Amino acid sequence: MDRLTSMSVFVRAVDLGSFAAAADALDISAPMVGKHILFLEQRLGVRLLNRTTRRQSLTDFGKAYYDRCRSILAEVDAADGMAADQLAQPSGRLRVSMPQLFGRVCALPVLMALTKKYPGLELDLAFGDGFADLAGNGVDLAIRSLARDGGGMGNQAGVVARLLRSDDMLVCAAPSYLKKHGTPARPDALPSHQAIMFARHGHAQPWRFPQTDGSYTEYMPHHRLRLDDLSAIVDAACTGAGLAWLPRWLVSEQLQAGKLKQVLVRQPPLVYDHYAMWLQSPQMPLKTRAAIDALVASFNDGP
């Protein structure tokens, strides 16, 4: 006899209180119910049930074995459910939090394509650069970009993270700027150049470069332009306004088109890792898994 089938019959007989009731529920004969339980008892060498003409009761071992059988059968059902999910289509509302620019440029096209593939899928997208409260805000999936500079995600108990891709920061400028002002050979030459700086609340953010000993050196180039939007910095750099320190994913098209040229190519760059983050659960919802798989597949194809 099949052991899992016999376990299922045993659990049903205990739940319903008699062999006859279990036989009716399972559409088998009462003697067959007895054979399944006898098979288990002979295999284990221990009695599971005390049975008289009027009632049946679990032995002490039978109680422990019953509990374990219920857990095993639940795991089997969950495993079968995973296979069923593979045949199902993602549906329902998917709430995603993501950085403003990276989310709009890199993640949004992937998620929009997912809605075309699965008509039953709905998107609620929130764009912001802070960490999302996954549980408090009901967020199914968060995308976050973290500099690989000794920092981290902080205390994210109960949160699972998967690396989607890694990108580096690069210094670039329009060919017209480099022709007029020259090309810096080392980071320590940056203070003598004009730069377009990313700034929040009027405070420019220094450019950071990793060193061989694991530390980081910051440089603050001379600047007259301070912008709080990276896309605007790209536009300004293309006009020849100065050097810019930007993520590669944002300027890949301008580099390929020759509108911008990378400098300091021998300098190790600051690297950013982009993660998908979600709350840990026994089984990930199909809609969340579909979104993560689509993001991973798209990001691995190139910038």
C-alpha cells in the first residue's frame, strides 16, 4: 500500500470518529479503511488506535503520529498547490514601491509589460526614495537601490531580499566640454573642473570613490549648477555645462550615441545594488513571484 494514502485514511478515520464514516467520505469500504490502518501499525510496529464495537480512541503514540501525519499531508498539499500555481495566471492587485527615477526608467516598463501579459493583474505603484513599510503600508514588493559602501538595509526583520542587478556610478561629460577644458586623469583633478552637482535642499552631494583598502574618498568639484533631478543633470551635461557623476543605467544611451563620454575609466567606481524586497511568508503569492521573475529576467538582459 501507498504510505501517504494510508496516512490520509488514518487521519480521516480519526477526524470523523469511525471507520464507516471515513469509508463513506473516501468512497471505499470500511474493511479497506481497516487495512490501511493495519498497514501503518504493522509497518511502525506500534498500535495507533484502540477500537471496540462501540468506539475508537487513539493510543498515546497514535496521538503523536496523528499530529505528524496532519503536518506531512499539509506539506504535500502545499507542494501540489505550487504546481497548480505554475498553471495559473497572476491576478489581483500588486502593490509595488520603488525609487522615483530608477523605478520609472527601469522597473516601470517591465511591470507594464507584465500587465499586458496577464490581463487579471492590477498595479498600484508608489514612487519614492525612502524605505517602504512593507507590512504597515500593505506593500507586496519593494525595489530599493543601496550603495555598496559599507551601509546596508538596516534592520529589516521578516523581509526577504533578492539582488536584481548591480550598477556603477561614472563621471562623464560632453565631448565639447572635454575639448575645451581637458579630460581629468585622476579624481584629485576634479576640484579644478566645472561640475553639475546633484543637490537636495541646496546641499550638493560629494562624489565618492572606493579605495583599495576598502575606504572611500570624497571629492567636491567646483560647481555653479546644483540640480535635484538626475535626468536634468543628464540634459545639462549633454549641453557641455560640466562633468557629471551619474549611474550608468541612466546615461547608457547617451554614451552609445556619443553625446557623453566617460572619464576616469581606470578609477574603481561606487557600485549600487538594486534589490527586490518582500515580506517572508510560507508561500509567495503568484503575482509577486511573477513580478520578481520578470524584473530579474529583464535586468539580466542588459542595462
